Amino acid sequence: MSTDRRTFLKASALASAALGLDALPRISSAETPSTETTRVERAAKSLSILILGGTGFTGPEQVEYAIARGHKVTLINRNKTRPDFFKGRVEQLIGDLNGDMSALKGMKFDVVIDNPTTAPAWVRNAAQYLSGNTNHYIFISTISAYASDKNVWADESDPTHTMPPGLDPYVDMNTLKPEDRGQYYGPLKAYSEKEVEKHYPGMNTIIRPGLIVGPLDRSDRFTYWPYRIDKGGDVLAPGTGNDPVQIIDSRDLAEWTVRMAENRTLGTFNGTGPVKPLTMAEMLYGIKGVTTAGAQFTWVPADFLREQKISAWRHMPVWVPDGPNNAAFSRRSIAKALAAGLTFRPLAETAKDTLDWNKTRPATELQALADGKIAGISAQREADVLAAWKAKQAATK
């Protein structure tokens, strides 16, 4: 069973492209980020914040929280993902990180939050207008930027990827196939970090999130579990239950990012969680606690899942079997982030809110989830694997 991160990303990119999930539907009233109805204390000082993107997954949470904190928010994006969703509440600029960003010409901002950048060329493209016109650049990177997952509880000094031979670091992303975007995701993000440091020296913050979860997440990499457990019955659970996992609620990440902007906290930080180590069993039982369906877990060893062609992460979301090559996949040190004020809401809140949001999704997305098109497996495939595992157990008695 391959646990190489590139394999996961490649499969996810292909599946997402096939289903057209790059173009997300407008957020419905049921999908409005939760911070809109939560009383939030105003910041001591109002900032002018530019958010690159802002209408995808974590972006809406950032926007809502920043507005609630009293900041002036400007968005620049193609205005194709949920167009004009924040109309009248933010200044909307039209721009394409892979193309024309001239709408930024002559503008100045206290802080820039860069959510969507995947390629170094995108950093360079925006920097021709933003370099010298902001005091703080926050770049949302990824733990996939790390070159290895062998060092348990490794901190931010762990080496990151170098560019693969033959790959132009300033490649036009439109020329890359979806599978190549997945394969080179980590190296491109790592080189993008260097580009940020070059254009915004002494004024940058790099945040490397782990798996981001919660409402609005259409990757289904966490959503699969609340959805499946809420259906009840015998649930295929991977491994022994003791494999470590790390996740972060998109709202915790978004709100912390805004607070980092307010405090002008510079440096590089691993942005994942929770505070204490979490196992796969603790996560699944925690999710079960917000349902009433009476699901039961059957834990199936990794080697049997491999025989059944059930892949970690792709078919069994969040999970990667513990081992020497994956020792740090879900055990990245977050000590530095905790010292910088990263906080976490309870798993039960993330699970319930994700489950409630999932029920509001369009029928086509719910069908894709049921069929395991993006992450997870279909009910029939799950039943087949469980039957095969139980037959093997019976044969050995």
C-alpha cells in the first residue's frame, strides 16, 4: 500500500477534475460560515487585509472572522467560485494569479493572506504589484512541502522538497496535467515559500497546514467519516485504531491566521492539530459520539486492506498506517504554533458541523460521496471487503 503523498494527491486531483469540483457552487444560506452568528471580539486595531482567493474552503471563514474583528477586507480572485458572495461586505477585485493581476496596481495593504497559490510563478506574478506595498505577507503552504515523513515530531526546520530535475519552478500551471499538479504539489509549494521569502524578506509568515477539515470541505477526506458513521451499521475501520492522525478545523486555521496578521507574527509554523496526539480510533469514536445511528467498527489490518486494493488516505480517508517511512505523516510538531496562539475547537463540534453541512450539499456531490468518487468507498465495496475479512477470520478459527 503506497503511502507516498504524491500518490494521494495525484488520485485526488484526477478525481476532482473528473467531477468538475474545481468550480464550486455558490454557498447556500445553510453553508454560511459559522463565525457570522458567533459573537467575536473586535481587534484592537483595524487592518486593511487583502485575501488572495477567499471564496473556496478556508477563505470564507477568514473573511467572516476578519470582518467580525473589524478589519477592512479586499478580495482578488477570478470571481468564478461563488461569484460576488461577499458583495457589499468586501471590495472585490478581479484577477488571476496565473494571468492578469493588474487590478492591484497602485494599491497598498497592511496584510496580504495568500490562500490559493500553488506555483512560484503565482507568487512572482502578484509580487510585481504587492512587493513594497504591504507590511506583512502570510502564505498558506502545506506539510506536503516537507521532503520526508521519517522524523517523528519534526519541527519547522525539517528539510523541504527541492525542485525535481527538468521541472521549471516557474511553470505555467495551465500546462500541467491534473496528475502532474498532484505529483509536484509538494515541491511547487516548497519553492513558492522561497519565492515569498525573496519578495517579502523580513515580513513574511509561512503556515504549513496538515489535513484541513470541517464544513465546506468537498474533498471528502474527512467528510466521509461523519457521513458514513451517521449511516450506522458495520463500519470498515482501517488498521488497529492506534495509528496517529492530525487534522485542523478550517475555522481554527482561518481565525488563527487572522490573529497572526493582527499580531504581525512572522516565521514558519506547522498548522495542524489537535493539541494532544489523536489516534484513528479516538477520531472515529469521537465522530460517532455526535450521531445516534449506532455504528459499530470492524478494524481491518493494513496488510489485508492492501490485498483488497484499499488504499490509505484515498479509500480510507485521514488514515495512513504508522511505520518508519510515515512516522511523521501525522506527527508534526505544533509547539511553535501553540506558542503563537493556535487553538482548537472540540472534535465533536467539527464532526457535527461537518455532518450538518454535508446534508445541505447538492445531490450530485452527495452521490459522488456515496460512490467514493473523491475519497472513501461505496457501500457495496465496503460490504465486500468486510465480508472477505470476516470469511478469512472464520477460516483461521
